[in-house]
Amino acid sequence: MKIKSQIITDKKHIQFLNSQNFDIYVQHPNFGKFNHNLGDEYFCFALLKNSKPIISSLCILIKAKRGHFFYLPYGPVYNDDFKDHLGQFFKGLKQIAKEKNISFIRISPYKEISKQNLQTFKKNNFFKAPMHMIAQNTALLDLKNKDEKAILKAMNKNHRNLIRKGLKNSDLSVKVSTDVKDIKKVSNLLQITAKRHNFTPFSQKYLETEFQSFQDLKAGRIYLCYYQEELIAASITYQFGKTKVYKHGASNMKYKNIPASYLIQWHSILDALKDKLEVYNFWGVAPSQNHKDHPFYGITHFKLGFGAKQIDLIPALDMRINFRYIFNWLIETIRRLKRGF
């Protein structure tokens, strides 16, 4: 039995993801290409047993002013049968980090939070990062073997009524686009949403670059809800394998009494059913233990109301590589305190 770690081809990583039924788009090499187009680098790294990956991950080399670091979005990916081999995986990745003068390695494993799972990474010299990088509390709607009636029945009565109200409103219409030019419409509406909720939105360039990076896979879709001829709500989704992710959303509170956002989600869910997908991922929600005090409280109620199940994942974890990590820790800690979560 021969075990070794090394950089692998994009194709080999995709084959591994398929074998693990891991289908969240941020582990696809195209997400690495998206980051490359923004100025960073990426590679796929794996621990191989007899030439076959048993642990693998997309790795992004983020070139931040506070210090360059490796980031593994929802990685590494592995079957729990091989968790005892994580040390060998990280030993190999740490060696590459030293060669590239990387300050630290950050991971966001797609594993539910538990003492056992945390201990697995703690014994490999990881500790909690000062800031999160990706949704670590999420909501999943199970679509497997479900139909339209079953989905409606499982959601909150209020959500069901608002969807039906939206469907009856002849002034409301939902259009679906795969044209990157329509990203500008979403971005403009997102600016309005950001002012309302006091957060910094993704730039139009960021949204367009992400969308373009997945066009060869036909993974991205833009949902636009119009009241008469005015755009009042929008969303961007991505799908890979059997999972569809609701990644970005925006709405205009000028029409807060019109259930546009509910109607958009319903159209998106129906499309997922038509595409025979099995999971609808609503992305970020508030932590289960801090629901009412969290800035995401309102959006959490909205997402869970569709019948989704909340999953709390392991928070972002860091492995320090060199002394420069302390500067990053200080800067991100200050940012987290200012932001409030």
C-alpha cells in the first residue's frame, strides 16, 4: 500500500468529488478559475492511496495584503473512514505552503460541528479562525423523491400563502436568465439591499466574474422578479451535481408587501425539481444557538420557512505556518468585532 500527497489535475479532483457525491460548486475547479480571474491562484491537492485520491481539496492561494494564505472552501473533502490520514494530507500541504512562503492555511470543512469533528482538526494543529470565509451555518431543503405538492405541504403556512398570493398577482412576473449582462441588474438591486441591512455587498465585477467562470458548465442562473416593469427582487444560483445553491439575493423594500422574494425562491425550487436535483442549499443563516441576536435572524426565518433543515458546520479553522500570521489574526479580529459576528 503506497500513500503519498501531491497536486493533482482538475479532472482527477472532479472525478473524486463525483465518487464522494460532493456537489457544492465551491469545490469545483471552476471556482478556482474564478478566483484566478480575480488575481489569486489555485490548485487541487490530494492524498493518494495506491494512486487513487482518498482526501482531496480545491486550494486557493489568496494574495491578501495582511499575508498570503491557502484557503480550502468546504475542504478538505474526505470519507470519515480516512480521517486518520488527514495528518498526512496536511503535512504535504504545509510543505507546499512553506515553499510558497504562505503565512497560514485556512479550512472550512463541510462537516457538522461536534466535539469529535473539532478534535479531529485540533490534533492536526488547527484552531478557530478569527473570521469566517463561507457559510458555516446553512439551510438545506431535501428535494429527493419530492414533488411540488410535498414541498408546499412541508413549508410554513405563511410561506405557502405568500407564494400563492404572488402567483395570483398578474402584475408580478419572474424571468430566468443565463446572460452575464443581467448581473448588472442584480448588482444594482444588491446595492439597495446592502444600504438597508448595513453590509458591504459584492462588487459587480466579482458577481460577473463568478458567473462567467461557470458558464461552460451552464451552472449559473439569474432570477429576476418584476412588478409591472420594475425589477424589485433578484437572485443568482449555481448548481453542480445534485445540488443547487442560492448564492446571492436582493430586493427593494419599497415593495415589501409584495411577495417577490418568495416567488423567486419558488420558481428556483421548481426548476431544481425539473432538473431532478436532490438538494436546494439556501446558503448562509444565523447560528442555531444565537438566532434572535444575529444580523441574519430575518433571512434565517425566511429560508427555514421553506421547509429547509438547518445544518451548523465546523467554523473556519487556521493552521499557522509562520510568524506573519499574527498580523492577520489582529486585523481580522478587529474586523469581526466591528462587524458584530
